[in-house]
Amino acid sequence: MSELDPDGRVVRQFKDPLGHHDQCHLGGGRMLYTGLEPLSPEDSAKVIGGVPGTEIDGITYADTINEVDADGKLIWQWKVSERLPRDQFPLQPHYTREHYPLINSVLPMRDGKHVLASMRSVSAVVIIEKSTGNMVWSLGSDVLGQQHNATELENGNILIFDNGAFRSGESVQYTRAIEVSRDTKKIVWEYRDKSQMHNFFTPFMGSAQRLSNGNTLLCESAFGRVFEVTPEGYVCWEYINPHFAPYPDKVTASIFPGESNALFRAYRYTLDEIPWLQQKLQGPSCTVQ
């Protein structure tokens, strides 16, 4: 997990062999990120659901959320093994039991007192109170299907990239982006493809970013597609990643053979947010949009 300067030089770096999926740089060298810990065989057996016998040598790895300071010292931690009720958050039946519950995004909330986390393999998004470790809000599989990238909006609502693989009660797989009221847990805005729902679908990864103009930037990861939609659901900008390559590690390549143009996430920045890049792009042969 690295912080780079505008010229690509490493300013600081932190390594955790059990770190995975997401990290958030908090400033001053502090970092919030997702990690893993092995459960005992007895505790592994207490995890409910999933495909029987798919643990790693009888062991399930459970998620942790860790905050470290600039020196790499652990200053806050939240453990699934201690805090997540197994009966309320079972693994969905098609998931292996090696990883529970697969936290794929973690983000500090604006008040500095809570953490927002997305748990893919149980189809849940939760809000954790840092001072107590209690989960004070959750949204589950009655709404979500293997979602990613939960973020807090300025109005306090939660924006979620809802992948929709094996969505409960649906015969057609489709992805959508939803804005959910924290007060009512109701969907107050939704984007899905209006022509044919399966035209917008990625079974893994993906992101949604609410832009300052009110539009939403979406990343359909599996197909390398980034596009912007208006509040009314019209696509007003689109980009397809033209670069294809095989996955570099053997395990992933065995699952996804061939070449891919997949993108993990996408973010849009204004030039005011990245003035160092604007300076690099200034010149007679450069066009900045």
C-alpha cells in the first residue's frame, strides 16, 4: 500500500501480507484498510452457509478492518470474528467458505466516528461505530446482490454499486447503482439499463461515484467500461478500456483465462483537484478536458 508523489516516486509504503481489496489514505500517513485473520477450526465451523468443504485445510479466513499510523502501528481494529453475528450474516450458498464475509470496500465516514463497509459474500453494507465497535446500520441481501464500493453522499445517503450476481428472487442477472436513504433504508435513486437489464452487468468489482454536477460515474469492471449517467438515467459520456492483457498471477488467470480489459474502479477528478497534472499537460500539443 503506497503513497506516490506526482512524479511516481514512493513517499511511504506499508506492507501487510494479509491486506486485500481496499485501502483509504487518511492523511499524515494514517491508513484504513481491509485485512484477514485465520479462524480456528472450531470457529471456522461456526460460519454459516457457503459451499461445504471449501475451507483452506479446514480453515476460514475472516476479515479485519485496520487503521495504522504513519509508522505502521495499529491504532484501531475491528474484527469480524468478534463482531459479526453468524446467524444474521450467513455466506450465500454459492460462495466458498475460505473467506468470510469478503469486505471489498471500507471508507471512513464524514463525521470521523463511523466506518462504512461493504461485505460481498453475505450481500450486506454496514456502518460501524468506531468507539464501540457496534454495527449501528446495515442493509442486507433483501436489497443487495454481491455489491461493491459503498460511499457516503453529502446528503447522508449511501451510494452502492450493486453487482447483482445471484440476486435474490431474480431470474436475470443485472447490475445497478442505487442511492439508499440512511433513515428509511429505501432506494431513493436507481440506475439500471432501461433497454435490457443484462446489458449493464459485471459479476465482480465495479464502482459508483456521485459527481459534483449531480451525475454518477459508473465502472462496469468486467468489460472495462466507464460511463456517466444523468439523474434521469441517460448515458452522457462513455469510455471503453482498449488495452487487453492476461492476468499476471496464475491463480487468477486459471479462473479468468485469456486477455481482459477489466478495471477495478474509476474516479473522475476536476483539474482543480489535480493541479500538478494540469501543469504537466499544459503545452501546445495537449488538449485538456
